[in-house]
Amino acid sequence: MPSLLQLIRHRKSNQVRVLWQRARETQAAQIVELAVTLPVLMILVVGIYDFGQAFNLKQKLAGAVREGARFAANQSTGDLSN
């Protein structure tokens, strides 16, 4: 017949084993969630960056057109011989 101390140790070791198993299952679930969401988040971040680059290019082009129009408006067109 096992002693009371042995029964308590056995029960605690079973509880610890169950806790570790649950922790491993939780970690595995977190890894799967990360594997599913990380590509979506990366696509979102790259899309935001790409949109920012396109918007910046649009602003630069609009500024260049504005400066070109301003330059052309200040040129005299009366005497074409010069």
C-alpha cells in the first residue's frame, strides 16, 4: 500500500503533467494563429507603404506641373524672334 506522501506526490506530478500539456497545446495554437495572421499583416504593411510611395509621387508630380505652369505663364510670347 502506498503511503500518503507517495499518493500526494503522484497526484501533483499528474497535475503538473496536465498543466504542461495544456501549455504546449496553447503554444501550438498561438503558433498556428501567428502563421495565419502574419502574412495578412505583412501584406497590409507593404500595401500601406506602397500607397504612401504612390501618394508621394503624385504630390511631387503635381508640384512639378504647377511649377512648369507658373514658369510658362511668366514667359512673354509676343516676340518669338529671341
